[in-house]
Amino acid sequence: MTRIIFLSHNQLAAGMKAAVEMIAGPQTNLEAHGLMPGHKPDEIINALRKTITPDQDVIILADLVGGSMCNAAMALLNLPNVTLIGGMNLAMALQTVLTPPKNDEDIATMIAQAQANVQHVVLKKVVNNDGEAFF
């Protein structure tokens, strides 16, 4: 089973995990780690490095490309079984848990689908035959 790790600033990863499990049920292969004030990203990454085994595929979703957690997690990419994806959102998190990507093509598809879920949502004014507006 693929191990899935959410990384974020503060409690975002924990909240994302809670949201995923609310929709998909408890996930034994899912964990969340958030960088809290007064701590350093390397503390989390070094602790994770000690728990990653060569026979285990690991997918890490980080909250922000170029952010401290994503940048620190890049140190784990020297392990052959670790994949890092930045820009985590709930659509991406759910898809990763329900159908973990197996290769670069799967990852590209997952990212495209997650990006498609980012939309400007607006109400359009509709006028009925009587000239009355409703939404």
C-alpha cells in the first residue's frame, strides 16, 4: 500500500487529512505533518526520513510549491521510492488517496484534474419571461 503524507504550514495538513477521511473514510496509509511556529521544516523531514523504507512507495503532497515544507521535502527525493507534489488541494488529496498515481503520466493527469477544480464561481442574473430577476 502506498504511504501518503500531507505536509503543510501549521494545521492545514491535519485539516486536509480530516476532510479526506470525512469523505473517503479512515485511511491507515495517510498521515499529516504541519510546521508549527518555533519549529523548523528539517525537524519534520529528518523524522520522516527515518521512517521511509526502501520497499515502500511514498507520495508526499505539500501545500505550497516553493514554500518551506515543500523545499525541505525535496531532500527526500534522493530516495528512489518518494514522489513529491506541491500545491495540494482537496481534489488532489482525494484522488491521491483513492487512486494513488503510479507514474509520471498519472501524476500529470492528477495535477490537471486538480487544476480544473480551481474555478471562479459566479452567480448569473437570470430574467424570466415576466421580467423578474432571480438567481
